[in-house]
Amino acid sequence: MAVADPVTVGVLSLHTSKETKAILNAVEALGHETEWLRAENTSISIDGGTVVLEPDVDVIANRMLLSNTEQPAEELGLANTFAQLLPMLNEPASVLTAMHKLSTATTLAANDVQVPDVTLALHSDKLNAVRDRYGEEAVYKTAIGTHGGGTWKVGPDDPVNAKVGNRYAFLQELIDRDDERHRDIRVYVVGGEVISAMYRYAPDNDWRTNVALGGSVENATEDLPEEAREMARRAADSTGLDYAGVDLVESDDGWFVLEVNPTAGFKGLYEATGISPAPMIAELAIEAAGGEVDTDRVDELSAVLDDSQPTARPPQTIQDNSERSIIGYTEEVVLSGTSGSKSVLSKSDTGATRTSIDTSLAADIGAGPIKSITRVRSGSSKTTKSRPVVDVVVGVGGNQHTVTASVEDRSHMDYPVILGRDILGNYQVDVSRRADADMEDMPEEEEE
């Protein structure tokens, strides 16, 4: 549909996702123009005192994923540069508040939004000294994390560190309902209005509800009490976000806000509710640039999650593999658990489904607790072995990955860590590149 004075909406997203594509497609379906701001086509110049951003846009929807990068300040600074020039939805200052979970919690508490009790200490002794405040089970989280990564349950005797890897961590009160399957509610807020909501249930053998970890979802839009709706709206408003996924949990003491996510995914929400937030975000961006929108068309578009290839995608990005970083046959990686971090050599094994770590290494860093037992087949025989699996944070090439790794005795092998496809799927593997040029390889196992 053509409009009299179309505006150009830029979506700032250096990655490829359903959400980015859906927002771009919604803008076009509403009769306006789009640009996808990413590495292949974006630059900023100062020429004779004049600042020029290319491509030229009227407003920017910020979809930068910062929580799973090694140095989020780099990309946050880039977004902040653009925000000096143009209106931006989810301004960098608000994203900074929301991406850091302690910053989120303190902001919400200061605005009378109920959050669980938390403690972040800059020294491990101080953090362990307050462990008794949090009862038999507590939540231990990295201050910056995503998709449930960097989140553990810890008992009263489990030591915790002030940092997991290079990120500060904190203790949080566990909010749960007795004798009921663990769930929370993700409420999506756009422009101060609740768009939809879903229950998120933890998968078997886990307590985290994240869809990325296998959690199931169910429509909660009609069931959502007004108290919870108002809390979600206030959480988004307090953090200054134009659009956000607000995670709530209910206890005998009422509702609590767990997190406020500035780049919450659409997939699980659409699966549960049949509503896509993309047209509402597109509408908000268009109106921020002075454009007009047919609200009936917005409602119509919200019934479909259109994540087809947008016309705004730069031609150089047709092959996704070109966007992936290169990883070597062997790499130096940093493994982090609840007790500490350790830098070790790893081997890339594209035949292995799951990452595998040495038993002693798992104990040293506090990987765990054990989630389940998996059956693994040896590459040199038809027999299978049982191995425990645990959650561990793996730092590879400047990125953080939280994976469920199998644990085995690798003391007789050259490498204490085997990187499986759960991590290697994010990279291109160059077998000629290795961190240890002189070591010989030994046969390794692979999962069934």
C-alpha cells in the first residue's frame, strides 16, 4: 500500500534473525521504505563539520544483540553514535540499563516495581558471605547473559564467584510455586501497551523456562491479570524501552519482574499467541519519523510472522556462511562455571553433536549441577557409554556460548575439551588453522 509521504525506517541489526526480517517486512507492508543497517552497507562520516550516515534513514529501530558478545560496549557505542543523529527506538541508554540485570533490578526497585532480592559483590568472599540470606536454593546469574545462559541454581554449600569468566555474577532469590511445574510469563510491551503474553514452562530436567533451551509455551494473553499487565507496562516505562519482553513470575507474595529484554524474540510468542509484535514496532518507528500508518492494516499484519527475505537485505549477505567467524581445528577457549574460569586448548569435532569436557576440568570450574545422563558412542567401536551432562559457559573467539556439555575422563587425551556442533554451528571450521601446531591428534568419541 502506497502512502503520500513515506518515511524510511532503518533497522540496526548486525545479525540475521526472524525479528529483524519481520520488522523490515512490516514497514514495507505498511507502505514505507526500509534499510537494513549492517556491516555491508553502513558507514558514518564527518565531512567539513557535517555528519553523514549511510544509508540515509529517518528513524532507527535498534535490534543490536549485545548480551552474547564479548565486548558489548563496542556495539552499544555504535548505536549511541547513530542515536545522536536520528530518533531511535530503544535508545542506547535504555538498552544499557536493560542488558545488565542488576542495573535493571535497581532501576525497577527505585520505581516501586517488585523484583526478587539480589546481591552483587565485587569480591567472591563478600558474595559467599551473604549466601545464607537466600535459603536452601538460590539463583546464580551473570549480570549480562542471554537465552538462559549464565544461570544456575546453587545450594547452600556451593561456592560462588564474583565473576563467571569476564562477567560479574550475582545471587538472586528463587521465586517459585510449591509443587507446581516451574513457569514464568513473558509479556510483550510496545509503545506502553501490552501486545500479548505467554506462559513459559521449563523443559524436563531443567528449571529455566527459556524457549531457546527447549521450554514450552502457552497463550497467557487473556489470562493475564491487570496487576501483571500494569507491572509489565511500568517495567518497560521505568527502563525507558519503547518495546520489550518483560518476564514476570508469580508467588504467594504477588508478582515479581525477573528481567526486561530489549531484544526479546518473537518465535515463541507467535507460536503461543498467534500475534507478531513486528507490525506494532514498525508502526511506532514510522510515527516517530512523522509518518502515517493504517491501524487496521497493523492489526491485519500482526496475525502473521513474516520473516521472509526482506528487500532491504544487502546483496552481499545472501550466503549466511559468509557472516560466520572462522574457528580453527584447535582453539584456546575459556570455560566458566560457578566456581571459576579456566583457559584451555580445545579441539573442533564436527562429528560430535555435543561439546565434551574433562571431569577434572568440570570440577575445577564448578560446572553443573548434573542435568541428566546421555549415551555416547565411541568413534572407534559400536559400544556406548553413559555420561553426565552439565551446563557450562564456553568463551570462543570473543563470543560466549552456554551449552549442555557431556563430562568424561579425558586425562589420557590431548585435549580437555571437544567442541561439538552445539558450538561449531555458529562458525566456519578451518582445519588448517590450529593453536597448537606441533601436537598430534588422537581418536575421539562422538555422540549417537
